[in-house]
Amino acid sequence: MPKNTDYLSKLATYNKKHGITATFSEMKKTARRMQKLHDERGPVDLDAFFLLHADPTGEEATDNVMAERAAQNEANAARRLAA
């Protein structure tokens, strides 16, 4: 059985320290994700976890959406040309 590292408490402390507002449900989901990473790879550093997953400007999210739309547009164009 995996060891319980109590990432939920660590996450709550981290959020309070850095002024991050998150619902309890969001914190539980994040803590579960961190525990899963811990079980697969070893201990998770909170600062590194958030630095790796941060996208403050939203550019990465925008790029992902635009790439998905471009792929859909290409597929639609190919379908129209095939008809």
C-alpha cells in the first residue's frame, strides 16, 4: 500500500502562503494528481510542480486550442476536396 504523504495539507499551506484561491474540490484533485506522481516517480516538490504547470499568460493554452482547430480545419478541407 502506498504511503500517505498528505499532499492536501501541504497544498493548503502552500496556497495560503502564496495567496492562491482554490476550492476544496480543486485542492483535492490536485493533491490526488500529486500523490499519483509521487507513487510513480517519487516525492513531489510543490514549487517545481506549480512552476512546471503554470501558464500565467494563457499562451500555451491558446496555442493548444489553435493547433486543435487547425487540425480540424485541415481535416474538413480534405473531406470537402475528396467529395
